[in-house]
Amino acid sequence: MGLIDKLISTARRRSPWLLHFDCGSCNGCDIETLACLTPVYDVERFGVVNVGNPKHADILLVTGTVNLRNREVLTVLFEQMPEPKVVVAIGACGLSGGIFREAPNVVGGVDKVIPVDVYVPGCPARPEAIIDGVVLALEKFREKSKGKGEGK
Amino acid sequence: MMQTAALALAVPCAAILLGGLLSGIDRRLTARLQSRQGPPLSQPFLDVIKLMAKERMVTNPWQAFSPVASLGAAAFALVFFALQGDLLVILFVHMVGGVFLVLGAMASPSPYSQTASQRELWQMLSCETLLFLIAGALYLTTGSFRLSELSALPEPLLYRLPLLFAAFFFALTVKMRKSPFDLAGCHHAHQELVRGVFTEYVGPYLGLLEIAHWLDIVLYLAICSLFWATSTPAMILLPLAAFLAVIMLDNVAARLTWRWMLGWGWGAAFVLSALNLSWLKG
Ligand code: SF4
């Protein structure tokens, strides 16, 4: 069994499929996030694929604040992703609500609604920081295979 | 009997390895054509292993059954091919796999999956008809639908069926889910209708379908090799050339609509095939 577990854990680390969701961002963080995923950086080298379907995603990248309207969308996206899954919150807004945190319709950071594994700070978060966050997310993704995340 | 059993086991395994490798070559080559480095050749296998270890989620039991049936049909078709069986049986069994893929996709109310299923049916309609015409041509030349008769031919089938080969190339692009005819689920991730017919399949089920897709491609390339069944090097080179041509075409062509596909499939390819068949008879 040891060998199979190792194989699965390697495959998980080398085949992360990302789903990017713009929760309520000013678009600053989205531009940085998508810049990391463009062919210029060729993240497909590392097996990363930018998917448009939560049912196929392993890592959820969320930018922007959560508000009363889109919290439901965020929850549904999260629930549609099969285990094991990892959530990365990007930017000051994703972490705490950022400059929008006092707005009447704003709930706050992503972790108010769904569990967040990695926090990437910045306003906007720098591409290097986002890549760093995704790498950290990969480690968490792999670790989850040992814990409760085991697919069943 | 023992030999047949061994073949039934070895052929699908070898085809999975070959199909995965071809898919890896495809991804790397495509990346190179776009001035990227691309993933390692083992990437398709890593993807499938990861998918297999994900949570099983279904909205309808058909989504769990269909991928298994689809994979089974693809494997059976290949085994029949290796046993040099009847081409008609091979094509029918292969078609069953496609039907199950659509059944599973239609079992979900998702509009992406529904629309893509309709398109997949159109694709099957335009591509499988061509394959049956090839079977017909085989009968007209050798007097039998059995593949074993082919190696006895004095000259390659391609000399007698050049137009039918062109039509087959069209079917290959459709089957490989490559532009310009990747309407019902693009081979590249998430370009058309999210992921087309595959949208609603999750984790292990998507993994099984990916393997079934590899087997389908291997079967098509095997059928391609029939066009030059008189020499072994040509039996390898011809499918390889067709495979590379499909990838090139994928990188230079934009996606067409299903009306275009029907026009090409039933218009151009059908007329070419009929023309070819008519002179075969005379
Ligand atoms: S963190 Fe800054 S750049 Fe990012 S979405 Fe919020 S306001 Fe925009």
C-alpha cells in the first residue's frame, strides 16, 4: 500500500487543477492571478491546468471580499469540488475584506464562509506571492491525502 | 484459448500505456508549437492517477455506470481488433462506448453537459457513418469484413482508397477531440461549453473516461494502419503521420460550429467516400 500512497501523493503534487473565482475583487488581484496562469509563465510545465469547472478542480483561488450576495456562490463552488481540495485566499480583500471591510454589504474575508488553507497577502498580491501561495497549497493538498481528505 | 485470454489482458494494458504516451506527446508538442515548454510526457498518467484518488461524486447513478461501460466497450473493441475479428463487430462495440458516454452526460440537467451531448451525437453520426463506409470498402476489396484477410492483399489499401483515407482523417480529428471539430468537449481543458460532455463527470469517473478516450484513439490509429497493412514499418508510420497531422491542424485551426462539421462530415467526406466506393465497384 505504501507504494500506491506515494504514487498518489506524487500525482497530486504534480497535477493540480486550479479554479479561479473572483468573489468581489476590484480586479487588481485577478489581473495578477491570471498573469501567473498565462502561457508566458507556462505553468502547465508543472501540471497546472486552469479549469472552469469546480467539479474538476483541486485548488480554489479566491480573490476579493465576500459579500451578502456572492457568499452563496462561493459556498456552492466549494461544495461542488470533490475532496481533497485546498482553498487559497488572495489579496487583502480575500483575507479580511480589505478596504471594503466596512461596507454594509460586505461579510469579510473568505474564511468567514469556507475554510481557507493558504492566505496570500498584498493589495494587489504580487504574482510571486501568488505562485508562492500555490506552491504552499500543493504541500497542503498532498498532506490532505493522509488525513480526512482521502477520496471515498 | 490461453492465448486469447492472455491477449485480452495484454492488449488493453499496452493500449493504455500507448494511449497515455500519445496524449503526453500531444500536450508537449502543442506546447512547443505555442513556444512553451509543456508538461512532462508522464503528465496524462499523473492526471489520471490523481483523478482516481479523488472523491466519488455523482448526481445520477448513470454517471457512475457509464464510464465503466464506456471503458469496457473501448477495451473490447481493441481486443477484437487484436484478434483480427470482424470490422463491423469492432465498430459496433466501439459505438456502444460512445453511447454510454452520452447517456451519462445526459443524465445530468446541466446545460453544458446537455448541449455537448447533442453535439456528441451529431459527431458520432457524422464520424461513425464514415467508418462503416470503410468497412464496406474492406468488404468490396477482400470479400469479407474480417481483418485477417487484409494482410493477404498484394498492395496497400491506401492505393485503392485514397479518398476514403481523406474522409477517415476527418473522422480522426473529430474522435481525437481536436480543432476544428472539438465541439462536444475539447481535448484541452475547459475551452468549449466548460468541458463539454465531461463537465458533470467527477474524479475517478473522469479518469476512467480519459482512459477510454486513450483506448479510442489507439483503436482509430489501428484502423488507420489498415490502410497500409502490407508492410510493418508503414503500419506504424502512417498512423503516426496522421496523428501528428491532427495535432498540427489543431494548432492552426479555429473551432467550427456543428453545422460546419455536418457539412464536412456528410458533405465533403461522404461524397469523397461514395466516389471512392463507386470506382472500387467498377
Ligand atoms: S486586495 Fe487590493 S487589489 Fe486585491 S482585490 Fe482587494 S483592493 Fe483590489
